[in-house]
Amino acid sequence: MIAMFRKPEKVRGVIAPRRRFTVWAALYFVLFVALPVLAIAFALDTAVYFAVDRPFGTCLAVLCWAG
């Protein structure tokens, strides 16, 4: 996959610009991949906190480490 970013392509005899990551690509990645994954992880961590810490007194969630 890395090779396709390095190799210039010819389209009808003209060298096309190489693919490159842009600021928009990073923004879309953050909005549509990173934030949803972090939100799901936070929700699961909060569920574990309330399911385990309150009844049993044992803390298994990241919220316990935070304070």
C-alpha cells in the first residue's frame, strides 16, 4: 500500500500528482473514526465502573485511576 503513494501514475501520458494525506482527511478521520471509537470506549468504561465498583467495591475502570 505504501508503494502506491510513492509511484507516480501516468494518465493518458501525463504524470498525475501523487496521492497525499490532507488536513481534510485527518479531520474526517478524527470526526468519523477516532471520536466514535473513543465515545464507545468511554461509555463501556462508565458501564463497567457502575456495574462493578458500586456493588462489589472493586474498581476496574479508568475512572477509578483518574481520581
